[in-house]
Amino acid sequence: MTTQLYSLLLRIVGLMVAAFSGISLGLIWASPSPVGLNNIDPHALKTTTVTLLLVLGVAAPLIAAFSPARKWLPLKAAVFAVAGFANAAALSPVIVVPFQGTTSVVAVVCALGLAVLTIVAFMDSVQKKSPQSKF
């Protein structure tokens, strides 16, 4: 059932991942740089986090969500997994701001769920190509 609705779920949940990542990105960008860091420049940490969320959390999921639904499934699964990991990295206690933690958690759950769904759709397409079972 979920593989039949995959193209619709891909676009809806992919857009949710990008939207919540964008909200997290904006909240991190608007917050002051973290204080109390000795070994790393706080401004560099904030800038790196914003850049990674922009590229891996917003742009890559949007491109993957609005590309053809049944093509490049393993690549899409990797893109959504990396988007989830980028949002999880933004949950560091050094960087996190109050509402940003919630939006990052929702983006992580949606991205990793969509990565699993993409793997299921890929396995379904492989099974349809060669339906003979060895067992």
C-alpha cells in the first residue's frame, strides 16, 4: 500500500523535511553565536551548521522530492538519511535554541522515515523486475 502511494508520500514528506529544516536553519541563523567554546570559533560553528542545513537539509531533499519518483531510489534514500543526520547534528546542546530543537526532531523523524520508505520502494521495484524466488 505504501509503495503504491510512494510518489505522493515522497513529495509531501520531502517538502516537510525541507520546511522543518528551513525553520531550524532560520532559528539557528537568527540566534547569537554559542559562548563558552575554547577549541573552536563559535561563529565558524554556527556558520558551518547553517551551511550544512541549507545544503543537506533543505536543498538536497527538495531536489530529491521533486525528481522523478521511481528513479534513483538508492540515491534518494541516501539523501534523506543524510538530511536526517544533518538535522540530528543541529541538535547539539552547544547550538540548539528553544524551538529549533523541536523542528529538528520532526525533520529527523520525517527524513529517516522517508529513507526507510524509499528502501522499501526500491526493494519492491527489484522484486517486480525478478519475481522468481530462490526459496
